Amino acid sequence: MSKVATLEIDGKRYEFPVVEGTENELGINIKSLRGESGAITLDPGFKNTGSCESGITFLDGEKGILRYRGYAIEDLAEKADFLEVAYLLIFGDLPSKEQLEKFYDDIKEQSTVDEEMKKILDGFPKAAHPMGVLSSLTSALVAFNPSCVDVSSEQDMYNAIVKILGKFPVLAAWTLRKKHSLPLNYGDDSLGYVENLHKMMFEKPGKKYEVNQSVIDALDKLLILHADHEQNCSTSTVRMVGSSHAGLFASISAGISALWGPLHGGANQAVIEMLEKIKEDGGDTKKFMAKAKDKDDPFRLMGFGHRVYKNFDPRAKIIKKSADEVLGQLGVEDPVLDIAKGLEKEALEDQYFVDRKLYPNVDFYSGIIYRALGIPVEMFTVMFALGRLPGWIAQWREMRLNKEPIGRPRQIYTGHTHREFQAVDKR
Ligand code: CMC
């Protein structure tokens, strides 16, 4: 028997169907609530509000489970590569060899950007944050690819998808190259997606591009771990903007802006800056733990806590192990890794963090690996965006295929009631 939820307002009862997901999550379908009762629900931060039904990513925050299209993140991080995971997220199943080859060939066909884009990049000051530049360039792509906006068929969507997957790494690499006064370049079709990205970012004029395979493997794994995370702030932004039919590139550009903030993707940069600050201050982790718990102090332990995970973030577990491996393989010694481990140990034993179920999240150790791989701190969140791109695309595509209505939340108005207008000389 299907479940029903009953709500009583001022003695009047209303019944709503309860939707059950494949992992037994329950959602009360309140579509008819306002029409029947005149009331709406109020849920700042959408802590209890489902915005859609989705078949892409499952996560259980209490048990620390994360799966893409049914596959455990641990298996994908260990056995798949980033492009396979991108295909899986976007199209629903792991690709055959032929499907994967065609997908990559189509992406490679699209891996240049209009030369005029260089003028736009040129207009930014060198000090500009790469996330702002990347968001602007992604939005500017619309002007050079207007056919990607009005997608009325799956083929149109596919064309827009391979275009953004081809062009985005070029733009990301250029944001770094501009900052470091390096000539703008293109990739090499003979390389895999992630190695090609790495080459575009780091090749130096006049020098043969060479890279340690363990660097590419670590980068690939990090991108997989970031590839999707259901209805988080940036993904909800992508779906919201896309719901107005603004097009994929404009939606992704908005997602990049949402990801930039330190409470979301920007946390990876904030974590390393925090760890450096603790190191420079003499390494007294207890002092910073006390600051994090002090309600009069705005300081928070960056890389800790999560809206959904009330247990270990499974991505953080994989990244912590990977940090040890990568630093070992590359022979890098980073004193902030010890500070991070010390901070984690203290937090996990501290009543404040235990009571609030605050565990290390994906961003706590990722910056340490990025740094070991030679990626500058200000590029950390760009790396997150590169990883999250397939997730944003998959969520946008699902939203369009499901013909979801335009996103438009309601509000409870708390301002003035009607006021009579006074001319300026009478105020
Ligand atoms: N340090 C100290 N206290 C914290 C922290 C923290 N990092 N995170 C949460 N709290 C406290 C918070 O003060 C509150 O305490 P109280 O109940 O006494 O008022 C309680 O824990 C619940 O926190 P909240 O802010 O209501 O929880 P939220 O779900 O709204 O916020 C969060 C989640 C991730 C924004 C928050 O934990 C945070 O700011 N963490 C630091 C930033 C960070 O690492 N962000 C990356 C998130 S994972 C990557 C991604 O997908 O974006």
C-alpha cells in the first residue's frame, strides 16, 4: 500500500502521497499543498526539501555511502578512469570500449575555442581569481556557440555536452597560464583526457612535456571523487539556471560561481590557507580548535562538517589514503599533512565535534595532494570544477529530459504591509 502523509492546519486535515526512492528514501509530495490549504512549507537552506527525483547519485550521509548510478565511489576511484565516470554519470551506464572511444573522439573534435576568447581573457587583471575568470569565460562561450542554447533534441544536448567537455579544460588551463604569464596553448589529441589537461596546464615553452604517471593517476582519482554529489549548492544552481532554458554553458557558468564560495568548493583553498596559518602560528592546533568552538569567533575548521554527511565523508577516507601514497611516491614532505592529521585526531575526540557529527569532508586533504602535484593554491577550486563538470552536465541533462518546470521557490513575506507613498519633500 502506498504511504500517505497527513497534515493538520487549524483543525483541517490534508493528505499527501509519500514518494519512495529505490533506496527507500521518503519524500512527501506537497505539490497540491498551496492549492488545497493556502499554506506553503518554509525551509531555509532547503535542509529538508527535495527539489527533484534523480537517478544519478545516491548518498547516505548517516552511513557514509556514495554511489554514482549504483556504483560505489570506492570501486570507481580504484578501477575506472575519469572519462568513463563522466560517461556513466551523464548517460547512465558504463560505456563499452567503442562508446568510450566515440565519446572521446567527439570531445577531441571540440577541444579548441574561438581565438577571440583570448581577447576576453586578456582583459582580466593577472591578480583575478581563476574561478571568476573561468566562470566569465564559460559564459562567454555562449556567444561563440549560440546553437548550444536552444536544445530541443537529445542530439542537440549531446553536441552541447561534448563541446563543453572539450573546451572547459582549455579554459581552465588558460586561467592558470595567464596568471603565470605562459603562452596560451592547446592540447595533444594523442593523450588521454586527464593527461591532456595536465599538459595544457603545465607544459613550458621550449621544454619537452613529461609527467610522472602517478601524478596523472592521482589527478584522475581526485576528479572522479569530485564528479557528482547530488543536489549540492552548485548543482542546484546549475539545475535552477537550466530550468529557465538558459542553456548548458550559462548554467555551468552559474555553477562555477556557486562552487567558488568557501563553504562549498572554495573550502579546498581555505583549508590549505588555514593549515598554513596554524603552521606559521607555531602549530598549536588546540588554539584553533578552541577558536572553532567559540561562538563569538567567526573562525570555522575548514574542511570539517557537511550538510549531508553525519559520518565520515567516504571521499575524505579515500583522499587521506591517497595523500599518504602520493606524497610518498613523489618524495614530497609537507609539514601541513601532519598538522591536518593532528587536527583530525583532536576533532574526532572532541565533544563539540562529536555532538554535531562534524567529520573531515572531501576538501580536508585534497589541497595537500593538489599542492604535492604542483597545482597552485588559487587553482584548487578550479580543479574541483573540472571534476564536477560531468555531474553538472548529467544533472542538467536529466532536468531537461524530465521536462522539469522552471525553478521558482515561494517565500513568506515579512516586510511592511501597504504604505502610502510620500513625495520626497514630505519625507
Ligand atoms: N567548524 C566549527 N563548527 C562547525 C563547523 C566547522 N567547520 N561546521 C559546522 N559547525 C557547527 C555550527 O556552528 C553549528 O553549531 P551549532 O549547532 O552550535 O549552531 C553546527 O555545527 C551545524 O552547522 P551548520 O552550519 O548548521 O551546518 P550546515 O549543514 O548548514 O553547514 C557546512 C555545512 C559544510 C557549510 C559547514 O559544516 C561548514 O561551514 N564547514 C566548513 C566549510 C567546508 O569545509 N565546506 C566544504 C563542504 S564539502 C565540499 C562541498 O561539497 O562543497
